[in-house]
Amino acid sequence: MTAVLGGFAALAAVIAVGWVTARTGVLGEGATGVLSRLSYYVATPALLLLTLADADPATLLTAALVATGGSALVAGLLYAGLARWWWRLAPAQLATGALASGYVNAGNLGIPIAVYVLGDASYVAPVLLFQVLVMAPVGLSVLAGSRGPDEAAPSRWRVVTQPVRTPVVLGCVLGLLLAETGLRLPTLVLRPVELLAALAVPAALLAFGSGLRGAPRPASGDGRGQVWLAVGLKTLVQPTVAYLVGRWAVDLSGVPLLAVTLTSALPTAQNVFVYATAYDRGTALARDAVLLTTVLSVPVLVGVAVVLG
């Protein structure tokens, strides 16, 4: 329980700093966009490159992947189906909502919880790799290939080549190439990449905190139904599906079952807000989902740890 609360306290502190910088204006106008683009185009690709370069791709092929990946897909597809049927949302808004419903904060919150609650950071590897290798490329391809009502339709070539031109996907591909070949970056290259990677999490958190300045009350206005749908799916449905699949479909028990349920109960990652901001698609929905799931997931995580631990 201490690890869970400590992880959330660290996130809240950095988000609060971002809010203060926006409140005081020390970073100037447009700081939220600049910080988001810095994280998306520069820091996050560097972080993913380093993460996957040291990872074993075989860790994806585990029973835990069936539960964590399956629950994320169920939550995302449920959002896409229900939101399309009820609100007739465009593909870009559906993509943002689906990511908000299933893309968990596995990096800066999941890893510390895995270490302090489960005793092993490797428990978070399946969901982390699944997200950066499957969910992020698919969601970003939809976001990047979308257009606003006054924008020209992207060319067929642009749509086809979008995945290989997305910074996050490029970082993943380079990381996997290094992992598969066993190559190591030379020190002269590795050091600056590590410095850039260290910016990813704080830049995303600062951008999120800055975006809260002047924002309306969460889940208010015309889009509140979409926000609460994403929050409900993320907070309640995803961990429930992960537990049921883990327990009854792949026969997990003990710590492995606790691990897949805990990781699936993590709140929506700030990456979703960064992605939405980078393409200006569903930004308010992503911001509200991140904020509300971060608050509401605390009792869920504590309850899961107590009941299954």
C-alpha cells in the first residue's frame, strides 16, 4: 500500500509543478504544447529505444500477455464500439478514447508498484511491451491519418507510410533491432540518448499539469459521457477482465494473478494525453480520463493488493 501511495504522490508532485508554471506564466504561452511535443517527438522515442534494447521480446509470449493484452483490447474495443454507436464519433476521437480506456501507466507508476508490491519489475514487461508494440502504433496511425473538418484528406502514400514515420514507432523499431541483434550503442551515442530519455516522464507530467490550468471541471460539458465511459472501462472493466482471463482462461494464481490484475488496474497513462495533444484529437477527453482514473484507481489498486495479496 505504501508503494502505491508513494508512486501516486510522486506523480501528483510533478503535475502540481506543471500547474504552477502555467499559473505563474514562467514558461510563457503555449508551454503545454511545447512540453507535449518535446516528450512525444524527442524524449519518448529515446526512452522506448533504450527500454526495448534491453528487453527480451520473448517476454511477450507469456500467459500474462493473454490477460493484460486481452483486457486492454476488450476495454479499447468496447469504448470504440459503444462510442461509435451512441455518439457517432470520428475515428480519431474513437482512437483517443480507446487508448484512454486501456493504455495503462506501466512505466512511471507500474514499474515502482511492480518492484515494491510484487518484488519484481519484470511483471510489468508484458503490458509495457504490448502497449508500445501494438496499441501505440495502431492508435497513432489512426490519429496521424485523421483530418479535421477543414483539413484536406491525407494522401494514400501518407496513410500507408504513417507508421514508419511516427517517432514512437521508430523508437520501438530501433530498440527491437538492437535487442534482436545484440548490438549496443557506442558510449558517444548512448549518453545523449539517455539524457533525452530522462526527459520523457517529467516532460509529459509537466505538460499534463500545465494543461490543467484554466481547464474546465473534469467530465463536464458535452463530452462528459465519453469521459465517464472511458473512466469506467479503465478503472473497473479492464482489471476485472484481466482477473477473469488470468484466473479462468490461462490458469494463473498467486503472485502472477495479482500482477496481471494490478497492472491492468493502473490509471490511464499520460502518454495518451501527449499523443492526443500532438495531433490535437480528443485532448480534453484524454486529459480528463488521465486525471479521473489517476484518482479513482488508488482505492482499486489498494483493494486488489489487499484481496489478492
